[in-house]
Amino acid sequence: MSFYGPIRVRFFVFRFCWMRRGAWPSLAYDMAAKRRRVLERNTRPPIERMLKIHNLLKDGHHPNATQLAVALEVTTKTIYRDITFMRDRMELPVVFEPAYNGYCYDGEVGQFPTVQISEGELFAMLVAEKAMQQYRGTNFEKPLVSAFRKVTDSLTDTLSFNLNDFDQSISFRTSAAPVLNLDVIDTLAKAAAGNRQLQFNYRKPGTRKTESRVVDPYHLANVNSEWFLFAYCHLRDDIRTFTPARISDMKPTGKRFKPPKKFSLEKRLRGSFAIFTGNQEQEIVIRFNELVADYIREKRWHPTQKQRNLKDGGVELTMRLDSLSEVQRWVMTWCGNAQVVKPAELIQSVQEAARRILED
């Protein structure tokens, strides 16, 4: 089942019961209001309402706000907002004609202004919908559903598509999904967006004891499917990287901060293989044999990377990094199919790690 259920991009057909041939369609104004449903949460999307209004006006009818409100099951205030939007934002020539006590078009009108989307863009949207399924049941689900539906509701072309069929052809998988506390992620995201200072207890990797930290959260980033907080730590008087899974007892301090203009996550991570940074940039050269060379060629591992094909079918990868810890672990994952050429420090660390694996 799709994250959002059936999503259809369709023509909107306005159906009325005619009082007599050629007459204005009956809007069945029920004074008892037993069938009138004006709860806005149950009504049609705004773009669908405005399309229905457009079709009526283009066909030469002259509905007023009360008639439209009853037919579309909304309030007259909503109709007035729709008419204003159509006139001011969509630049449609909607006017009120006193002689008919209703609205009409003052001039020729072509097609209703709609969001134009290509087949490729629609396919990209569907792929994005699949990718967002990882947030099912989380604090992000509601805003993602809302945003996705707003986009699809604005489409009025003839294409009909059901995402249930799409489920069987494309999916996303991860071998090690991070364990997340979405309340923590949600709080960090709002604090970073609102420039609000936080206090929390933080545990470093490999330790049991926590430390109290007061931080100015600059940026919350998802790097390789894992979340990280980049924040100014008042205890260390420096920008530090925090893993949300090791944050506890978090609360706002009530203070706000002004983010420094010079902070740039892209610049900060430029010399890292993922998130860890160092002080000295080095050239990293690694050779991969023919068994894994295609996997290396098929990805962009780092912005600075250069590749050179070897005569034996292998490939040589060159990058410029200022931290070796992450690339050392990455080399180890290739199980002997990767050989470090330089620097010497990386060669030594890989050899030492291999020896520890063999020790009893």
C-alpha cells in the first residue's frame, strides 16, 4: 500500500441536476441544511473548487457566492477568497454582474491556469513518495503528506495514476536503518530553524557517562541516511557534531542566538569523507581490483575524486581529505579488494586494524 494511498491526477467533472433544459443548474438550496456539509476539513482542495467555478463562468452561468457555497459545501467566506484568488493571483477577469446577481467573466478566457508537469517530473514525484515512506508514523509524516497532496491536487490534466500499482515496481531498502527518537529530531529541527538555544546531556561514543551541554544548533543534516546536529558548543567553545541518538534530557534555555554568516556546512564538510573533519588536507590514493572496480566507478564518493582505470581491470581512486578515520573504516569494508597507496598514515592504520581482526 502506498504511503499516501491512491493518488489520482484527473479531470475534475462538475455534475449538476438540471431543473429544465438550458436553465441554470439547480443548487438545491436546502433551508433545513440537513445535507449541507460546510466543515472545511472535509471539503475539496481549493484548486478543484476554483476549477469548478471557472467551468461555470466559462459556460455562461452567473452563480453568486451563496449558490456556490451550497453546491461546493463550503462557506461564503471561502467562495469570496477563491474568487479573489482567481482574480488577483490567477489574473482571471472575474466580475460581479448586478443584472444577474452573480459572477461572470468579463472577456474571453482560455484554459484554467494549472500546474504543468511532465511525465518525467511526475515519475520523479512518485519516486520521492516511495523514499518518504521511511517517515511513516513519525512526526514528519503529516507535513509530508500535506505537501505531497497539495502538489497532486493542483494537477488537472487527464492523466490517471494509482500509486498502489507503483508499489510493486520500485522500493527503497537500507541494510542498517538508524534507530531514531523522532521527538528529539523534531525538537532539534525546530530549534535550528528558530535559532533557539538548547541544553541537553550528551554521551560520547564508547563511554557511559554523559556531559551537560549548552548549544546553539546551526544545522541538522541527514548524511548517508544518518542524522547529525552541527552546533556551537558553549562547553568546548567550538562548533561540534552531535549524534541525536546519544542526546537525552533536552530542553530549551529560553535564549535565542544569531547564526554566524560565515558558517557553511558545505565548506565544513568539504574535506571529510562523511562528517568527520581534521586540520590537514592529504591526498588519498586507493587501488581496487577488478572484482569491485565497477562498484567504485558507479558512484561519486567525494567531490574531489579522480579515477584512473588500471590495465588489470582495476581502478585507482584519488581524493583529498583532511580526516582519515572514516576512509580507514571504508577501506576495511572491501575485504582485501582495496589497497591503500598513500598516505603512509592511512596504510599503517589499515594494517593495524587488520592485525586486530586476526588476534584472538
